[in-house]
Amino acid sequence: MGSSPPLAVDALFGLLIPLWQVVIGLMVLVTVVVSVRRLFLQGPSRMGGAMLLAGCALVCVAVVSYLVQQI
């Protein structure tokens, strides 16, 4: 007995999953651009704390994604 043929639903999900990743990436990009614009308009007094927070968030995301890939 052979294996069952692949379902069309699997092919559809295979096409949609990268599309959702692009949509999420674009939303994140728009959010970052809007927040950076607002940050620059508020002046340099808040830039130090905001850059420190953004840097910590970036490092945390990189560490979490590395750990998830290792599992």
C-alpha cells in the first residue's frame, strides 16, 4: 500500500504561511518607523533611554530566536 497523495489544503497553507510572515513583517516595520519618528520629534532628552530599550529588545529577540532554532 502506497502513501496517500498530498492534500490541496496542505499546498494552500504552504502558500499562505509565507504571506502572513510578510504581512507581520510589514506591520512591524510600519510600527518601528512611526515610533522612531515620534521619538525624534520629542527631542534628544528621551533618545538615550529609548535607544537602550530598543537595543535590549533587539538582543532579547535575537537570543530567543537562537534558542528556539536550537530546539
